Amino acid sequence: MSPRLRLYVPLALHILPTVIIGYAIVIPNGPIAGVNDHTIGFATTLIGTVATYHAGIRLALRRPAPTADHPSATEHPPVAVR
């Protein structure tokens, strides 16, 4: 498995059981069965989870790693407060 693909394993391990439990067990057996505001809202939260996770991975991969020359590459500059 490629290192980049391995970064998405935690997301898959969260999304797959959530979809299976939500759409196969909870929603059909509850009072919100069918396509309605609740099921669409549940789907949009899952889409938001995937988008947020993907954005976080992209941001983390873009950030420079600290090196011996610049150990503070991850530190933020001090903030001046008046």
C-alpha cells in the first residue's frame, strides 16, 4: 500500500462502519426511514467529514518538516499585543 493511500485508512475505518450502521440499521428501523431531511443531513455530515479530513492531510503534507538547520519550522512567530 502506498504511503499516501495509507493516510486515508483511518478515514475509511470511520466512514464505512458509520454508513453501514446508519443507513442499514438505524435509519431504516427508526421513524426517519426513507429519503428526507434527516437522511440527507446525515449524508452531508459524512461528506463534510471526508472533505475536512482530506483538507487536513493536504495541509499537513504541505507544511515543512523541522530540520537540524531550522528546528523551529513548526513554531509560529511571536504575536505582538498592544
